[in-house]
Amino acid sequence: MGKEPLNPYAPGAGHSPPYLAGREQEIEAFQKFLSQKEILKNVILTGLRGTGKTVLMDDRFKPMAQEKGWVWIGSDFAESSFLSEGNLCVRLLTDLSVFTSSLSIAAPDGTFGFDIGPRSKQSLSFEFLMTYFESQPGLTVDKLKATLEFVWKVANARDAKGIVFAYDEAQVVRDREDKGQYPLAILLETFQSLQRKGVRFLLLLTGLPTLFPKLVESRTYAERMFAILEIGRLSKQASQEAIEQPIKTSRWRFTPASVQEITKISDGYPYFIQFICRETFDHLLSNPEDATIPIDAIIRKLDSDFFAGRWEKVTDRQRELLYCIARLEHADDEFTISEIVEVSQKSTGKPFVYGDVSQSLPKLIGKGLIYKNRHGKYCFAVPLFSQFIHRQFAEKERQTRLFE
């Protein structure tokens, strides 16, 4: 009896899919940014959760940069990185030291008189970087600039094409005016200043659509510092490739009707394609004689695994507001406060007035369910969230009828 094949599909935060479909335009654009003679534009890679930002950065951007001679450093940004200016500097120098520890400079011998032999080498370890940082005069931003410029001189002498500072989950970046701490401003000022001096540092920030407005709010010139690569749904052709390519050598094939159904239900979002295909493949492994896709069961599991945790964060009244939004014909695009108020007047529950909505939306933004875009309108921060909301209220209505 042959060994059952492993499930090739990989839904999950940052998990590499077996086949990365689409995204050719974004890959080509990033290649051009790496080819800048002088770094005039940094990069923001943005999109909703489930669009494959982390995968694109790690599986395509990183190897491409390294092949061209760029050094790649970075990690996830955490909120703790932006509690203070000092925390930000420690974060950057910690990540940078992973690379610089392999570099060294001649250590000072500390003696007077004749040079009687070769001096020892001093590694640019984290401890070295922090000591150098603390020894520089001026404010925190001055110390950081001086340290990073020093590192570039050493790296450039070792033929580094440049250094990409790549940070995921960057929507957490922010200044803390209430504490007199401006870590985000320092980040932007440092990179702009060094790039003007010809230092080949490229800042790549990946995050939700709330990221760019935060940068501009901190420093208005951020609008000129960054180019935005926004990724969303895959095209129908790319969706089909993401479904079919991973099982190209398998004994199973999705029927054309199944491919069409999965594409429709997932709406082209890579995470949902991977999730539905993985559950379907597991079903086939367990039930090889049953070639049907248990789509209702898969959707229920998707609701539980992906949406339910976010839904539990909101109050009943906030859920009613979200339901009003979900009832808009263009709920999956942009919407305004006035449109929410208007549709609430047609609902059977207590309607919302303008003040109710304007006060509730910031709370929903804080919970990661809504975001305000650059046009002053609002959007769902979770893909296909409107469909989930409709399912929740349909189930609530069904249960109510059972007990009446």
C-alpha cells in the first residue's frame, strides 16, 4: 500500500504556499527599487490580512535582493519597539548586528610609540554597536544616524550593494506624544538623512492599510519617501493557478466546476484559497471515494478559525453597526458614515445617528476590524468580513425562530 501524499496546501500567517501565483507586477516593481542609483523611494507593501504580504516579502523580495548583492535584515515590528526612542534604536541595532557580527575593523592598540605588529580585529557585534551608539554626541536621532552611517562605511568597503531594512507587521509604528517619545519620527528622519548622503539603505515596511497614514501623520515628507505596493485579490487566472499547481503531480484533480467554486468563495484571497484547498485535500485523503467538496463544513471551520476571534472582541451594539455596514451593496469596498446611518434607518433594530457611528468607528479601528483610508472613507480591515457577518446574523435569526 503506497504512502498517502502530504497535503501541499499551507494556510497560515506567513506560511509559504506551494505555488505563489500572481504578484508579477509587484515583483517587477520591487526589482526597480533595488536598481535605484540613489535611494529616492522606500517601499510600503500593504494589503488586508490574507493577501500574502509576508510570503511575497520573504519568498520573492528577499531572495531577489540577496541575489543582487543587497544585505537583508529585519523582523516583525512589535509595539514594544515603539514604546520609546531608545527601544527603536535597540531594535534596529539588534537586527543589524546579525549581519555586522561578521564584519570587523582594526582595534585600537591603546599604546604610544612605534607600531610593532598587526593589530587585533574588533567584531561589530551588538555590544560594539551599542557602545559606539552611546559614545556619539547629540540627541538619540544623532546617535542613531552616526552609528548607521559608520556601519554603512564598513559594509560598503566589503562590497555590499546596499542594506534592506525589512519589517513586517509595521502598522504598529507610532509616536507617543503623551510620553514625549517620537520613535517613528526618528525612524523616518534617520533614513531620509542617510539616503540624502548617498547611504544605500532601503526601508521596506509591510503592514495593513493603516500603515501609510501613520507615517504621513508623523512626518509629512513620508509621502515623498515611499512608494506603495498594494496587493489584494488574485485574478481569476492566478487563483486557478494557486488551486491547481500544488497538486499538478497528484493523482487527484479539481474539476473545472470545483476550481470555479473555490475561486468564487475565496474571492481570490490567497489565504482563503489555501484554507479551502487544504480542507478539501484532507477530506479526499480521509474519504478517497467521496469526490465532493464539503463546502458548508469548510466555511463553518473557516468562520471558527479565522473570523470568530475577531467577532468576539465586539459588543452587541457594535455588531449591529457592523451588520449595517455589511448590508451596503459596496460593503467590501469603501463606505462613509452617512451611508451607514442611512442603511440603519431601514433596519428593524434601533437606528444609528451620525454621532453614534462617528464615535463607534474609532473603537472598531482599534480592534482591527475597520480602517480609515487616505480618501477619508472607511473599509473593512478583514477580507470577506461582510459575508461572515451576514452568516452570523442569519444563524442568530434562525435560532430565534426555533425558540419562538
